[in-house]
Amino acid sequence: MKIAVIGATGMIGHHTAKAVLEKGHELVVLRRKTSNLKRISDLNYIDRIIDFNNSSSIAGGLQDIDAVIHCGAYYPTEPRHWKEEVIVANNQMEIFYDACKMVHLKKIVYLGAAIALPKSLDGEPGTEKLIYESRPK
């Protein structure tokens, strides 16, 4: 299968991309023009640059793909109220799913990481009610 991985330059995405190759699949990395490629320099992949805010651009990157694994779910980069963060995250998710519909892609995995939530000061698990007081590190 030809499998696209979004977020391959991140921690979860890099491990996912390696697993795709280890299982004998062809790897296509969909990434931003500004992505740091150092983390994936050890991988054999087809490189496609896309605009994550444009469903047509993503759809172009998904041409001739059998499956996509999206490991680059929204991560807040500036402090905002959690309700605003949810709106931004949902918009990005909808753009991605619209692109998948445009190319009739049926095998889709969309994931994120708990690191997208701020740490709870009392040591309890993070929830969507927590907000960042400053830029996430």
C-alpha cells in the first residue's frame, strides 16, 4: 500500500512513518514547506509539500494514496481560551476530512497527543478545561 503520513517530522509521526516502512509499505510524507526534515533523514519516502489550511492542497497531496495517517493534529502555539482552541482544532480537522472526501479516501487515521493539553498543577490528568497561561513549550 501507499500510505501518507502527516506529522512525520514529529515524535509520534516519525515512529508511525518508520512502522509504515517496516511493514513493507510505500511511505509518502505530507508536510509544510518549512518542516525540519532532520528527524526523517533516516527514512526512504516520497516528499509532498501541502498547505494544511487548504483542503484542495491536501487533496493534491493525497492523490494515488491508499491510506493516510494524520499524526499532526492541532497543537496550540499561543495562549487562548480553550473554547477558541477547540474551534481552531475543529476547523483544521474539517479541512483534512474535506480533502479525504475530495479524493474518496476511505482508510483514514487521525490522532493527536495528550501533550496538546497543559499539565494540571495538581498532578491530575489534563482535560479540555485547562488553558495555557503562556506560550506552550
